[in-house]
Amino acid sequence: MAQRSQRLIVKFGSGILSNPKGNTLDRRQFARLSAEVAALVRAGHECLIVSSGAVAAGMAALGLAERPKQLAARQACAAVGQSRLMGLYSAMFARHGLHVAQLLLTHSDLDSRTRHENARNTLGQLFSRRNVVPIINENDSVAVEELNFGDNDRLSAEVALLVDADRLFLLTSVDGVLDADGKLVPEVRDITAVTGFVRQEKGRLSVGGMTTKLQAVKIATDGGVRAQILNGRAPGLLRAALAGKRVGTLFPARRR
């Protein structure tokens, strides 16, 4: 039986977009992830990517081996790296006959009624084209919320609500929520019940940990969007999740 078409938000964190040394973007990851998203578009789904990675791209361009500690330096990296990030996405999706569209948002854009509606209308038009993948990042050169805290986790949840998405997928460097024994928790209906399991480990280029992901999940599920945390280094999990297979950690929507 064919799957019904769904509107999907897929968030890529910094940790899965950079190479193991953490000082540049991982082209193989971009190639695989863009191919998986393209396959979903061909299957009839509407896909939007919320992507981190601009700082990592800027670090490579500026020859920096470590993520800068000063905020202004991180903003400079993001300003240099954003065009490189989008250039890579454009090249990878072009292999599949798809275009990309860049939207840089801040939380104040989504709080403003006029800008909220403008963003919603723009994204609606892009979805209607059927051959465009919108890619959203925080406007890191002028806003600092996600640079300092969250790695676009909260932004992805807010975008999911903005466009009335069906699903939110948070792709990160772990398999999902792990219990006290380190075993995967396949489904969570009460987020407060698993907050005690959260560990604070993060990759060298990651800003948000599991805490910010759970906060984003709560925003999404409270607003009626089903959410799932998946390992972005493991191939095929987006397709498996849509097929109903038990992968990652699933968070059912609380209302719709």
C-alpha cells in the first residue's frame, strides 16, 4: 500500500554534517542525506530541511581548527560559511533534479504576526512547486539564540508548527533517547519521564544536546506534530521511520 503524502521537517545537526575531525563539512554525508530526502520528494512527500553547519563551513574557509569561543567570531564564521553550505546543498540536490531555496529566520521573525505569515506564504509557494527543497537556518550573523543554545533544535520545532507539518525528524549523532542502562527508548509519551536519562555529551561542533532536543520535541508534539529522534549517521532511517519501523525514539503528537 502506498504511503500517503506527508509534510516533513528534517533537521540536520552540526555533528552529523561535519567530518570526524570537526573542522569542515562532510561531503559524503551531504550526498547521502540529500539522496534520502530526494527519494522522499519523489515519493510524493513535501520536505523541508532545517540545517546547521554554517559555522563549520566558515571554519574551514577561515582555516580554523577549533570552534571559536567568542560570539562575534562564530557569527563571522556563519556569515562566511552560509553561502558555502547552500552551495553544497544546491550541488547535491541538483544531482536529483531538485532546486533548493534558502530562508534565514530568527525567532523574532516567527513571533511577528506579519513576518510569520510572510514566511508561511513563501514556504507554501515553494512546496507547491514540487521540485524545490526549502532549507532553513537561523540568521546567525544577526541572531544568537541557536549559536549559543540549541543547534537549531527549537527553530525546527517552530518551523514544523509554522507550516502545519505532519512529522518532525531530528537527526543527530546518537540513536535516540537512551535509558539509565544505555538502551534505546523506542517510544516516549511523557517527556518528563525521560529527562532524568539525559546525558550532556555533545560533539565538537554541536551546540545543543539531548535536553534541547527534548524541549523542541515538546513544542512540536504539543502543537500536534509527531516527532522522532534518529541517528543521522545511519543510512535509511528516514524511509524506515515513515514505513512505521521501530527506529530511533518516537514521540506521538499530543493533539491535532
